[in-house]
Amino acid sequence: MSRAVCIVSPGNLASNPRVLKEADALHDAGYDVTAIVCNYNAALREADDEIEAAAPWKVIRVPRSADEGVTARAATALAKGLSAVGSRVPVGIAARSARTPVSALLRRTREMKADLYIAHYVAALPAAAEAARRHGALLGFDAEDFHSGEGTGSADDAFRMRMIGIVEGAILPECAHLTAAAPLIGKAYAARYGIAEPVTVLNVFPLSMAPAVPKTRGEGAALRAYWFSQTIGPDRGLQAFIQAMAQATAPVTLDIRGSNRWGHGDALLALAASLGIGDRVKLLPMAPPGEMVRLAADYDVGLSLETDVSENRRICLTNKIFTYLLAGLPVIMSDTPAQKLLAADLWRAARLCSLSDPAGLARTLDTLASPPILAESAETAWRLGRERYNWDKEQDVLLQSVAAAFARRETVR
């Protein structure tokens, strides 16, 4: 009988491609896979339906609890009260202090018998941990970000980071299988909690998503830059890029894809207009995750402009980078520690920039606008996407980590 793996995530299916890739890889390797995910984002339910209908593994979608907000407020008040008098905050209270579906996931996951539970995001850790204890199973955690390092310095953030730290510190040492989406994220977790360094499993994508042939750019055409995310927010480095566009000699356009629900996209359009390049910056609507590589392939260069707004942003490697590479686009990356480390391996496919130096970034744009240089950079990106940075290769790292966890348990027995 095949081993059973239960993946637990507080997000919708369509909001976390990493869960989908993990589930597919484990299923194809012979594991009996169930994904327990949330079902609270109405805008994603149609996409979730399509994913579930096509998935060869089982999906359980958990609705958000009606009392979630009340529970979070009560837990926050209790946690702050305990902290104020120097008392220990219990893990369950710390976890529930965020408005996340901790209780809903816990109730559903404890009913599911498995041999390994893999939590995604901190909200899933209590559920996966309790189920693993109840069923005598292994526990795993996939760190897509350094969650206790996501704070930006505000008082509310400081409290939230303390609560996340309590949950992580109590549960991560129990994990037999640990993965992280970037090398520096893994090192940060190991240093903070004294655990074994998580195995790096990069946020790359299947070769099946790649375009059949590389795109070629016509002589004299503007350099087309592209950035995407689920939400257009502040502190994403786009202001510096727009300033660099205005200073560059070569014509450069920028398309920005993502939800503009907070109006930050409008602020970027206003900045571009004030610099006289309003006609060269466009906002595009959100698109399904499975379309990201194909859509990126229409452009010349991709942007990954992480800022130092938090420790996590300094050490993360986003899926943007690997989307661009698979599409055959060279990447302009801000010089965060994580991106500097990766750039050394990307060679001509990467250009590092300082967001505090728009003039230097403008010179980078002028260099890339040269057809021979752009062609060479794009060819390197195309080759790297096919030879190294794709899920067909990277999934082996995940499977080896899972197999090693089971092998260690058998050795102990």
C-alpha cells in the first residue's frame, strides 16, 4: 500500500502553485496525496473548481469559520495580556491571534489519517502538527517565505511576528521534512530555531509551461519590460524603475499585471505621467497562475525588484524570476542578498541594480536595448530555464527530501 501524504494550506488552490506542484510530484511518485485547502476567496472558486476537476489527487476544501474574526480578537487580547505580565503565550493562542483559518483547518486535518503531513504557511502548522501527533505520522513544513521575518517594523507587525515566532519555535523542531523556497530562507530558519537547515526547493515551473520557441525582438522596437504579482502594492521597486525609464535614452515600456484593489497601480500611472512617460506604462488584470509563463514570453525583460522593507524580502527568491527564465526573458533584479547570490549563477540572464540609483538602472536599460546584447541575454535565460530552473528538475529535490524523512523513521524503528 502506498504511503499517504496530506498537504495543508490556508490558501485557495489557485492562489498557491507551490502546493499544486508538490501534490503533482508526490502523486506521480506513487504517494496517496490529499490536499486540505481553504475555500474563502470567492474570486478564485471557479479556478479552484477547474484545478480540482483535473487533479489526480484528492482535494478537501475547508470553508472559513463564521467566528474566525471573534476568535482572532479574543486570542489577540489574551496574548497581549499574557505578554504584558511576562507570561508564556500558548501556541494555540498565538496561532489564532491572526485572522487565519487555524481552527477550521485543525478540525478537518485531524480527521485525515496520513503518514506525512506537510504544512504550508504558519496557519497550517498547528493543524498538521496535531494530526501528525494523533496518527503517529511524520510532520513536514514548506517555507515559501521567512514568515517570522515578514514584519516591517510597525507595532502591529512586531506583535504579529512574536506570535508567528511562538508557533514556529514550538512546532518546527518536530518536523522530519523541511523545505524552503530560497537558500537564505533555509539558513534563517536554521539559525533562528536551531533546527536542521531546510532543503532548498526553488519556486520553478514545469517545462510544459514554456513556449515552444523563443521570442525575437524587432529592430528599433521599444524594450518591453514586465512585472506581475497577485496585488500591485507599495515597496515593490516599481517607482525606481519608472524613474529609470524616464532617464533612459532607449525607449522602454512597462506592463504591470495584478490586482489594483488598493490603488497603488494608479499611483504608479500618475508617477509615469508626471515624468512624461504616461503612455509607456500600462496596468493589466490578474491572470491564472498557469498562464504566467506564456504571458511573460511576449516581453523582452522581466523585473524582480525586491526591496529591503523586511528581512524576508531581503532573503526571498520569488516565482517571478523563474517564470521569466522559463519564458526566455533576462531578469533585472534588485541587489538584495538573495538575488545577488542567485545572479552569480544566472550569468548574462541577470542584471543587478540598486533601487537607490535610477540613473544606473537607466544605463542598464540602455545596454539591454542593444539587439545583440538582448539576444545573448535572452538565449542564456532560455537555456537556463530548460537545463536547470524548471520543475522537471527541481521536483527531484522535493522527492528526495520526503524519501529521506521516511527512511530516517524506518532506521529509528
